[in-house]
Amino acid sequence: MTTLPPDRFDVIVVGAGPAGVTAAMALGKAGFSVLVCEAGIFPGAENWSGAVYFSENLEHPEAFGPEIVAAAPYERRLVERGAYLYNGHSLLGASLRSPDVFRSCYTVLRPVYDRYLAEVAREHGVMLACETTVQSLIRHRGRVIGVHTERGPAYADVVFLAEGDASHLVTQEGYEQDSPHHRSTAAPHFLQGVKEVISLPEKVLEERLGLAPGEGLAYEMLLRNASRKGRTARLNMGGFVYTNRTSLSLGFVLPLDNLRHHFEGDHNILMEWLKGLPEIARMIDGGELTSYGAKIIRGGGLREIPRLVDDGLAIGGAATGIGLDFPYPNFTGPATAMGLHFARAVRQIAADAGGLGGRNQAAESPFTERALRKTYLEAVESSHYYRS
């Protein structure tokens, strides 16, 4: 690749989350000049608590590789997952304990884990611009050619929009749609996510949950309707609990309308109810609350996927809603897969065009909607993350 001016890159990635950092790393390793615009003070800073991270795509040799992932600062390696139904009176479900099945699954604290991955990407030539909010896309003759930030413009042959949960730019730039086949400006549905982190001594946590040192678990619960003020309140809420090294992350996700209509928007009521369930109360007994937060998450799953490709642009990660089907969200696996698919698409399109570095910038870009649909979108839609 030839050296580009400071404001000109082969690829601009918006967001240094799972999708963005995977795409950036894979393209940086392949020799492309990549700028990552991250709004936070560092990658992961706004994801204050953590996550269950499905890292199978990070382990791919085109991305970070198994050695880098194994050396990452994760909390615990997952050995057990469970899924349960709870109606407020009885619990029904099952769990599977198998280190082999969950070999690539970890619990992580995102401010630590995301920052680590971004620093590795920087070592492979990726330019990381933190505290840099993308305010809008730049277009020329209908094609996306760069981004406006509060620090000024930056230009690229193609932009990967991986901005995360709330998908502000996706809506602002007109990529919402009623279905994957009909373009419009339909507004997506959103979920309310709430999480607490409750500290427990490491040995107490392991003894209470039957875990060996370094082992972790994650349980998910579909929480059906509950009684409130003498009437039935719609919950349809997904609850979760998982282990960090010296704490438990506990929380829930439910449709924003349900929270507003039945609980006056007060998510503290639901959190206290969740913590009072006998199974949860046993796990957190004697623990100390160390952090609490709430965030809005794009919902709807496959029913509300935005338009994912345009001339000069592809969209990936949580902004797509893929993997966020309520009530069992899994965004890291699909997000990292989309980052990898995007990197492969860029490499393929660039190769077909004879490279990018020596191309006359006045010439028509090879990153057309048609090309990105063929190389990126078709790969995403054929993946098991999209179909499942």
C-alpha cells in the first residue's frame, strides 16, 4: 500500500467494539491503511461492566489468532451455560457443562478486554483515534467517501459503520428499513438493558457455584409475567447472570415499552425483584454492589435489520440488530463474524480492482453497493448467525 495523506485511508472503521476491531485487525494485518474512530476515551470505556464474549472469530488466523486470544485479559473461561424459564413461582430448564463445547467463550470486562484488542491492532498498523465521535457520513455523487468528526473530516475508499447498540448514525443516515427487501425510514424497536456487578470473594464464588479456579458459567432466564399492584404486568424479560473473576454480573433486558407501561420506567423495581428470586438470592448472598448501569439496546433481530450496504459503505456489529434477538442476545459472535466478513470483502474487491494504493482517486470506486452486496452481505446472510 502507498502512503496516504493524514486524512486519507483505505478504510475507515466507526467504532472499536467487537465488529470494528476485528475488521481493523484483519485489514491492518493485510497491509491496508485503517483509521478507527472511537467515541470513548479508550475502546470499551463505555461498556462499563462486561460481557460473555464468544471469541471464535477473533481466533481466526486472519484476525488475532488463537495465541493472542489465549493471552488476553479475560475474567474466566466458560465451562457451563444454562437456559431457564421462570414464571415467578417455579424454575424450569437445564444447563450444559462442557469445557470443549465452550472452548472459545470467556467472560470479560469490556474496558480491559476491548482496550487490549485495540492495542494489538495498533501494533499491526491500525490508526486508533479515541474521543472521536463521527457526526455524519460524507458523500460525493451518492457515494460514501468518508466521515465528519468533531476533529475534522477523514476520507477513505470504504467505510465500515460498526457504531454499536443505539445505532444513531444508521438512523440519521437513512438506513432503517421495514424489511431486508424494502427500504424506508422505519424506526427500530429498542430494549432496556440493566446490569449490576456484585463482588464476592473468588473462593466463595467458586465454592458456591461448583467451579474450579479460572472456570466460569453463564445462565440465561426467560422471565414471564409477574404480579404488580394486584394485577399482571407484562415482563417478557430476559435475565442473565455470569461469573467474573471476583464478581457476578446480574441483569435483564426487556422491551422498552413494557418497562414504561407497567413499571413507570423504573428499572430499579425490576432489578430488586430479580435479586429477590430464591435462585439468584442464593448466588449473590453476602455480595457487595460495586457498579450499576442501564443502556438502550437495539432490538427486533432479523425483523428490523437496517440496509447493510451502500456505495462505499457497509454496516456491521450491534448496529445491525443481528444476534440481538430478544430474549437471548449474543452480539459478540455475530459482530466479530461481520468484522471478518467485511475484511475479506475489502480484500477481494481490492484484489479484483488491482489494488487501491495506485488507483486514481478520481476514478470510480470499486466499492459499489453491488460489489459489497456480493462479497459482504451474501457472506453475512449465509452465516449461521444470520440464519439461526
